[in-house]
Amino acid sequence: MIDILQLAGSSLILMAALREVVLVGPAWLVIAAGVVLVAPILQDVITGLAIVDALLAMLWSNADNVFYPVFPWAVFPLVGAVVGDALVKARDRPLILRRTGVVALAAFVAGVAVIVATSTTLDDLTYWRLPPILVPAILGFTVAWVWLCDVVARRGGQRFGLGVIYGWSARVTTMCFVHWLIVAWGIAFVGFRVMDLGPVLVAAVAVVIATIFVSRWWRSLVGRGGRIGMRAWIDEPARPILPDG
């Protein structure tokens, strides 16, 4: 998503600086929790200096329509770095994924239960500012989803008709770049949030199809492509997301 790029860049800078003083590990989870808990305190803090406040907006959402402010959304790349580091170092990666997946699934269920019990609203402002009460459910779902994907891949994803997903995953950078070029130019011509649900659904399917073929054409143009079209991606052999330890 193009609106998440500022978070991605800011988080990479944050983690690069953090690695100079603290090794990736449990301490990062403590820092991630701190990011979530401090965020509500920082939100709406302004200095009165336009330039400074414009820079701070992407850090803690002190303005309207700030998508994915670093506080609290950096919790996800921080936790992801810890999980990823554990997977890279693990001798038995499926075991690590299974254990983290079970814990994540429990966090998701508990998080959803708390959201329902407290009648927490999920409007745009609440989502972007992401109060601490929402984090366990979202984080739990994300990690559990990775575990589920690994389980499906290891049990023969190709048999489940998921070959096209392997093709997309192998070309995720090109896919993302082309996808958002098409979306951005589409918004430029059509307008922002001016279409009803029906046309939006049709446009969404059209954008996906266009992304597939333009991505294949682009890779072929730079000398990396083969056959052009969706079928070429469906026919790719399935392979596990992570190799066995």
C-alpha cells in the first residue's frame, strides 16, 4: 500500500538505529510494547511550528488523515523482526512457526473478545491511531496467518489451486510497484472516493488483472520474464514458504 511507505521507511530507520544499541530479541518486544503504550500520550501533541508539526504528524498522528503513524504502528515491524530473527536462527522452523502461531491465535481470540466486551468502535480515526486494545487482535491474526500459510504450503499448496499466489509472492516488489502505479493514475483520472460500491468492485478486479499482465510484461522487458499471462504463474511449481530446518 502506497500510504504505508512512510511507515516502512521510518521503521527501517528506527530498527537500524536500534540494532546499534540493542540486539534483536526480547528487548525489542518490550520496546514494541512501549511504542503502543506511549502512542496515546503523544497523539495530538503539537509545537505550533508548521514545519515541525508536519514532520511529527507521521510519527504520532497529530493531524487529520495521517495513515499509519510510526507510533503505534511500528509495533508490527518490531515484533516481526523478532519473529523473523527467531525463524532465521531456528533449526526447526516449522516448530517455531507452530509455537508462535498457537500463541498468536490465542492473542487474536483474546483480543477480539476484549474488543467485543468493551464495544470498541472501528471507525477510521480509531483504526489509524490504533489504541492498545486493538493491537493484540491484529498482531495475533497476522502471525497466525503466516503460520497457516506455511502449513498450507508444506502440505502441497499447488494441490489447493494456490499456484498463482506463489507467482505473486515471488514477484511481490514488481507487483506492488505496478499495482500502485495503476491505482494512483486511476485515482488521478477518476477521482478519490467518488465511485459507488459496484464500480469499485469491478475496478478492483480490473486493477488486479492489469497488474498481473503489466508486471509480467515489465519483467519480460527487463530480461527476466518468460511467458506472459496468468497461466504461466499458475503453472509454477509450489514450494514451501520456508525450507525445513
